Amino acid sequence: MVPVDSAPLVLVNAVGLTPRLLPWAPRLHCLAQAGWCRPLAEVLPAVTCPAQATILTGVTPERHGIVANGWFWRETGEVRFWLQSNRLLQAEPLYVTLRRHAHEQGRAFRSAKLFWWFNQGAAVDVSVTPKPWYGADGDKVFGISGIPQGLTDKLERQLGPFPFATFWGPRAGLPCTDWIARCAATVLREHRPDLTLVYLPHLDYDPQRFGPDGCDLPRLVGELDAACEPLLEAARELGARVWVVSEYGHVPVRRVVWPNRALRQAGLLAVRPGPFGENLETFASRALAVCDHQLAHVYVAHPDDLARTREVIGSLPGVARVFAGDERAELALNHPRAGDLVALAEPDAWFAYPFWLDDRHAPDYARTVDIHRKPGYDPCELFLDPQLWWPTARVLYRLVQKKLGFRTLFDVIPLDATLVRGSHGLHAATPDDGPLLIGDGTPPARPVLSMTDVHDLLRQQFALG
């Protein structure tokens, strides 16, 4: 591909958008018709953090090190999800490469990173990312963080407070995507970045709650498209080009796989009972599974237990295949952060993290939205517990308790993983149902691109072959 010109470029990450859904997004569809659109082959696992890291670095997880949205830290015995540090990337991201080359040529280069992951400490000029405040008493206050100093305060004065509760949890939906798009329009006009990364999550909610076959996708895609209008208008004003990428498509799921319960029943996983329910005892466990949608990393403390653990996991209904050791290279996941075993689900199944055998002994965080404490991804956080008589009233009651200064839990999240009807993480059955890339200029020759190609194509747009 020949470099187009030096016009600014906006890369919109429209999560969940696929070639099949694109015609329901008239504005984004027009971009594709004026330029080109190619399906992308997913990186595994096809989840947010590995996908974004691959787009930004042009290499697979076994090189950039982002093997899932979270993993087991062997040194500390902790499972940690949704970390924001840019230093976790073990390969150079695009905005660093572009800045260095611009400086070598005596030119300035400005970049903005808006709600993409690995935002904290990133070598960009403008960043905005969700970041609550945590009090010493356990309290949490929603907020956003970013640079330059004072930017987030100014944005919230102009646009209103970021609707954090709609970014994740039972209220997750359109308002956060609408706010982020307007934020991006403001940043474009006021800061004029050469490269702007924008993350729009609207299509990641209902397709997980109800499955792609159980929600109103034409309406949802239309809402995403309409939310893009302020951003597209600002780009037109400034002569900036807009490219669109997605990370994965969603599939309907009908089965849940509980690997940690199986490991516990096999005597391989240990728990610690306590005043707040059972908790995972990582140092005493011989094996544990870190579940992330349709892939699970299984960590085995002793090599002697590897074969038995593989047998336990591989025998579970809904597990398609288990990869061990160097076999993980077939998935581009042969990395020290990955599990000693990597399990893939069948297309209609997904992995749930619970390790308790009786819901009466579930840890207190299980019934809350707590993305950092849970040792695995929990899409049940998208629901209010249907077994509660009046869940909204319970939320209001907890809010009153909090306002009065009482310690309280927003314990409104269900423990029933069968409520979840959609997931992702595997390769799509057809290119039409997987992620896409919309660009302009000379179209790529290949009909299907790899996710690593996005990075290389963007380099070429900035005259870096």
C-alpha cells in the first residue's frame, strides 16, 4: 500500500461490529463504501486486551505478553484482571514508533488514546481512561483520569460527568459510548492529534446478555452509528481520515463450563473459608483456571500434576481442546504469563470462574460488580439478580446506606451463569461474523487480513513501510 498523505487519522475501535452487521450502520457503512472493508482473523483469545495489544504492536500475544484480559501472577499468587499500565506491553506500541520516527525527521507527532486499554503511562499526548477513586474505608467513587493535567475536569464540565455506571455493570449501555464519541470530537478540535485512538463499547453489552440472536441488533448497531456522528463531523472539519476496527464478533452460548469447580472436586484446587465466604487459596492450590470468555488459562503448580489436570479439564462437557506446553504455540500463546494448559471452549460454551460448590459459601464480592477482585471474567455483572424481589429498590437502599456512611455491598449481581447467552474468544465460524477493518486509500490485496496487519497498515499511512 502506498502512503496516502499526512492527514490526521482516527482509529475507532467499534467493539463487536462485524461485516454482517455493518449495513445497519449507515455512517460507518458509507466509510467502507468510500474506502474499503476487510474481515480480520482474530487473535486468540479474541477478547479486548489481547486484541488491542495486537493492533497496537503488530505482534501476537506470545510476543507482546497480553495473554488475556487478566492472568495469574505466579510471583505474587494473585489473579489480576483489567490492569491499565502501559508497561505491561512487551512490544513497542504504534504511537511510540510514530513519535520516534517523527522526531528523527525533525517533525512533531501528537497522539491521543481515549478509553483504549493500557492507557496509564502510555507515551501519548492526550489520554482519557476510566479510573475510580478508592477510599481507605473501602469506598469507591467513579471517575476518569488522563493527561494533560486538568483535561478530564474540563471535559466533564463541557460534556457532563462521564456516565461510569453505563460503562460496565447492570446499567451498561449507550450513554458511555455517546460520551466517549463526544469526548473524541472535543479532543480532535482542541488538541489536533495526528493519531487518535477511540474505544466505543456499545455492542459489547446486550449481545453478551441475551446473545446475538436474542437482542435487537439492528437497533443497537444503529445506536452505535448515530453516536459516531459528532466524532465523524469533527474529523470532517479537520480533514482527518477515519478508520474503524473491531476486536471480535459475538456468538450465542447455551452451555457453561466450570473448570475451577472440577479442579476442586478433583482435589487440585484449595479454598479458604472465612467471614466473607470462601476465597481461592492460590498458594495451596495445585491447579487453578483463570477464565476469560471462551478460553481458560490453567496454571499447574507441579509438573507431576499436569497430566491429571489436563484430563480433568479435557473431560468437561463444553471443552473443545486443551493445549499444553509448546502446543500453546499453535494458538500464539506460548508465553510465561499463559497457563501451563490453555483450554478452548466449544463454540456454544463459555468458561465461568466460580470455585465454590455451594452458593451459600460464595465470596461476598461474587454478588457485586468487582472486576479487580474476581479471579476471572464475570459477565453476570451485566445483570441484576432476577431472584431479588425488587432489585432496583435494593440498589437505592444500598445507596442510602452508603450516603449515611455505612459500609455496604451492592450485592445485586446474580450467581446464575446460565443467564449469559452470548460470548466470544474463539475464531468466528465465518469471516462475516468476525471483526473487521475499514480503511481508505489503496485497498489491501488479500480478502481477509490478520489482526497484526492493522498495525502495519497504519504504519504505512504515516509513511513507515
